[in-house]
Amino acid sequence: KQEVTQIPAALSVPEGENLVLNCSFTDSAIYNLQWFRQDPGKGLTSLLLIQSSQREQTSGRLNASLDKSSGRSTLYIAASQPGDSATYLCAVRYSSNTGKLIFGQGTTLQVKP
Amino acid sequence: ETGVTQTPRHLVMGMTNKKSLKCEQHLGHNAMYWYKQSAKKPLELMFVYNFKEQTENNSVPSRFSPECPNSSHLFLHLHTLQPEDSALYLCASSQRRSLAPQETQYFGPGTRLLVL
């Protein structure tokens, strides 16, 4: 069964800290992996997408890495800010024929001023 | 804003009611999706439509009935729901069902549903 797990479920850090969110997946034959952000009362916003042939993607203070052999991805957030407070979701796509995404349960991040 | 809108944003209904959720995308996409997000559970894909045709039903109970009259609109008709159906229902769209590896889905803000 294809499952995605995210650890930790919740994280609280002081402003300015660098932090790492973890995502693991049971089937390593992925097509791509995405990290989304979800704010309360809002939908999902795509942050970074890593194709199966790539090892990492960067956008501003965010860096996502992918290690297919170990079934893991990490989202690194540098110099965290209160505005980074949100739930971060990892989603894996396995098929080229369908856009079906398998999501983890998310990590809820709180960055304290 | 993502270009995907959902109405209503909040809905409270009794178990005997009939209601509908609406999703509209302004992105010119051809594929649309319904997801369910329950507390403490991952997002679950419910239905997929590609060029108005349903291509996936993820074993969803028949009390949920989707409708896609055109590529821009997607409905979820609700009938005799149970309290455990209370959740956030998210709509998404993409250029097509079989996305290129660098393409993504765009999500609406969701409808928060409470079934009493």
C-alpha cells in the first residue's frame, strides 16, 4: 500500500530558527513529490515540486530534497518567520497517467515572534 | 488567489438534507478533482473528472454524487449524509489528468461541512 508519513505532526519554534520537516513514502517508484502549504480556512498552495529525476528544489528560504532510495524527502526552512506558521503537506504522485496525489497528514508549524 | 473558487465556504446540514457544493476554476484547465480532508487524516481523493468525464471514483459512498457540466464547473451533491462526513471538502484543477512531471494541481479554499 502506498502511504506517506510526515514527522513531526506539530512543531513550535522561535523566530529565526532553521528547521526541517520530514516526509517518508513506502513505495519509492514515485513520479514526483510536492510540498504544499495550507493556511487555516484556505486551500493548498504548492511550494516546491521535485521530479523523480531531481534531487532537490529551492525557492527563497525553502529547500526540498528527495532521496528515492530511502523513501524520504525533507523540507528545509531557513531563518523561520511568524508568517511561515501554517500546515505543511507532503504529497506523492506515482503515475504519469493520472494526477492522483497521495498526501501525508501534515506538519503544523508555529513560529513564535 | 489560486483561480479556483468554492461555494459555500461553510455549510451546516442535517442528515436528511440535500445540499450541493460548487467549484469553479478560472484557469482554463480540463481536469477537476474533489478531495476530502477529515480531522487527523490525510487528504483523500474522492473523484476525478477529465474533459467532463469521470475518470476516477475512489470508492466513495453513493450519498456523494459529483457532477461536471463543463470543464470549468464541478459540483458535489450531498444526500443523507452522516456525522462522520463532516470535513473540509477541497476542489482542485489541473491542465489535464495526465500531467507532465513538472505540472501541479491548483486548489480552492474548501467548503467546511458540518453534518448534525
